Amino acid sequence: MAQSLAKIYVHLVFSTKLRQPLIAEPILPELHAYLAGILNTQNCPTLQVGGMADHVHILFQLARTKSLSEVVEEVKKSSSKWMKTKGAEHFSWQNGYGAFSVSESNMKDVVRYIQNQEAHHRTIDFQDELRTLLDEFGIAYDEKYLWD
């Protein structure tokens, strides 16, 4: 094949350092828009951003020319700097992240899941949510290295 083609959707999840609720309501929608902007400038079209005061969920299409780790590094680095300009002087993201592949047929469900974070987190905290996602995707993990 003479041309390289790809269409990979990623559901990205990461939290604030120590899962501290540092993303206050007035800044939450601005942060979500900023995260989408960072991805869009990396040729990673953003389909949905959501989350809570201690974590974010992002559904995006991975650029054919970028690695997932490059994209996540830029998103976290740029948004952390941006949060500091908004008054969150000690803001930082956790070191790691969860990334899950999404099929075309499951896109609507993942978008709805991200949109309904507030209702979802009335019954489950972020740690249990992440464990559930890891288990559903068959990702092995060691609990002592999962959190920072």
C-alpha cells in the first residue's frame, strides 16, 4: 500500500495528583475546552471531553503520525501549565494514565458515558471507575503502582 491510513479512537483517562479535587466548577468547562484545543492542534480530533474535579475523560482520534505517549505528554504538560495560570499554583496531574481503544460501533456509548460523569460519580469514585475500566479491557495492574 502506497499510503498510510489509520483511524484509531482512544478513551483517555487521568486524574489530578493524589486525586485531589482541584478542578473547581467555574474552571471545569474551560479546562475541557482547553484540553480539546491541545488535541486538535496535534491533529487529534476531539470528540468528547468530560470529567469531575479530580479527573478527566477524553475521547479523541489519534493522529496517524503521533504516538499515544507523545500526545498524552503534551496534553498533560500544556494543561498543567494552563491550570497554574488560572490560579491553581500547585496543580499537577498524576504520572500515569489509562488509554482504551474504542470501536466505531461503541462511539456513541463512550460519548454518553463521558457526558454523564456527574451522575455516574454519585455511586462510584474515580479509583473504582478506573479499576472497572482496566478489568473490562483485561489490563493487568498492580494496585501499589496504580496511584500517585
